[in-house]
Amino acid sequence: MDLTPEVSSLLDQASASFGLSRAETLRRIVRGSLDVGPALSAENTKVVAALASQVRMVGRNLSQLLHAIHGGRAVLLESALPVFEVLDQRIRELDAELTAMTVAHGLKLRRAAHLPELRS
């Protein structure tokens, strides 16, 4: 890919800002601008990895709960309701955090690329 010195400098600035290589920055800009993947900074990528770990833990807990229910070893649903409510709230918080990250970066990239903003 041929870049003018000015565009090459901008790419270097974006790469430094995101904490990524030039190649990875380009991949994420393209994917983010076409809405085929999030365009995240290196810091946000670490946050997403940590959040994904939390989601996996929740999934394991739900799996264990379902096995207990099927095995007749679970408490009554009414007794477990407070746990489900906390779990539901945490999932909503994770979703909001991930959405805020991806939307914020996607909008910045779309504006920088002079692309129209998407309507939801």
C-alpha cells in the first residue's frame, strides 16, 4: 500500500494512540469503519479480554447450576432468584461497558475517515 508522507505520519500517530502496530491499526480501522469488528485500542483490548474472562466464569457457574438442577441437587428457584438478579445486573453492566467502548471508537474512526455515522 502506498501512503503519502502525510498519511503515513497520521497512521503512525494513530498507531501510537492505540498502542498498536501500523498493520494492526489498519486492520482495526478497516474492520471498524465497515462494522465488521470493533476498533479498539490496546488498552481496551485488555479490558475486553478481562471482561471475556468474567463472562466465561458466569457461563461456568450457569452450567454448574443447570447440572445441579438436572441432578435434583439444586435449591428451589425462588431461593436462587437473588443470585439470578445479581447475575443479570452484572451481564447488563458488561454489555453496557463493551458497547460504550466499541461505539466510541467506531464513531471516532468513522469521523476520521469522513464516513457517515450509522443510525441504530
